[in-house]
Amino acid sequence: MEPRIKKIGSFILLFGLVLFILSLQIKSNLLYTPYILLIIGFSMLAYSAINTREEKSVLCRMGLHKFEMIGWDDEINSRSIYKCKRCRVKKKVFRGV
Ligand SMILES: [Zn+2]
């Protein structure tokens, strides 16, 4: 659902921008329509940005995952598998024996 909001938001924003430029050039009486569209577009983009941030922790976005060991790799014995508690990103780490 979120990518769609972002898509529609950027579309409205673009549309508002085009109307804004047009209204400057042709001096038509669009009144506040471009401004309203710009505000709606911006708020939709902001809404989607806030929601994606909540989905994935700020720390994880910066690369500071909270890894915990979940097991050993089947292929290579000296490789252990870690998984992030927050976003479920996996990584494999070699362990010197
Ligand atoms: Zn993470």
C-alpha cells in the first residue's frame, strides 16, 4: 500500500507543479488549485516517508542492526548465520577456529 501512496503523492505533486508553472505563464484563474495540489502531494509523500520509517527501525536504516545468532551455515561449518531482531536482515559471518 505504501509504494502506491508514494506514487500517487509524487504524481499529484508533479501535477500541481505543472499547474503552478502554467498559471504563472498564462495568467489563468486557477486560483489556489496548484497550491492545494502541492500541499496534498507533499503531505502524501511525508506520510509515506513516516510510515516506511516506522516499518524499519531508524537504527537499521543506518546499518546498525541488532544481530543475534540463529545457527550455522550448512555449506561451510565455520560460518555462522546472524539475523537482525528488528528487520530480519540476515548475514553470514566466518568464525576463525
Ligand atoms: Zn536490522
